Amino acid sequence: MGNVFLRQITLALAMVLGSLLNLYWWVVFVAVLITWVNPDPYNPVVRFLRGVTEPVFYQVRRWLPFVVIGGFDLSPIVVMAVIFVLQKVVVESLELFAYRLDVTAMLGVVTG
């Protein structure tokens, strides 16, 4: 019975983490698209997007100074790639762990 509860918690955690990563990926994508036009810096949407993405971009630029090439800032690409890797490694590992807990519970294998 304990494995079923742990399985549900793990799956819920994987789903929430996956959704948050997916949402942030889209926020970064929209922020990149907005930089191609001349946005109004006082627009609340622009301010929100910059406030949510710029701290992360700044850290990437600080840790990897070579992502700014000839005036082009490639830090959003790095952030999007890291999000993709986190989705594939962390979220899918949590889901796999949860499904293994389910198989263990169905087989009646006692862990511990």
C-alpha cells in the first residue's frame, strides 16, 4: 500500500515539474520572439518576461561568456537546451521510478 502512495506522489511530482519546465520553455521562447521587434519597455507583459528570464540569462552569460557572439546573445538557446535535458533526464527518470514502484507493488515484492 505504501508503494502505491509513493508512486502517486512521484508521478505527481514528475507531472508538476514537467509542466513547470514546459511553461518556462514557452516563456523563454516568447521572450526571444519579443526581442526581434522593438517592444515597449513599460508594457507589463514585456516587463514580466524580462523579469522572469533576464536573471537566468544573466547567470548563463556569467558562467558561459562565449554565448555572446558578435552581439548575438545565445543564452536563451542554452536555457532551452538545459530545460530539454532536464525534461528528458529528471522528469522521465521520476516517471520510470514511479512505474517501477507500481510493478514492485503488483508483484508483491517487499522492499527494504
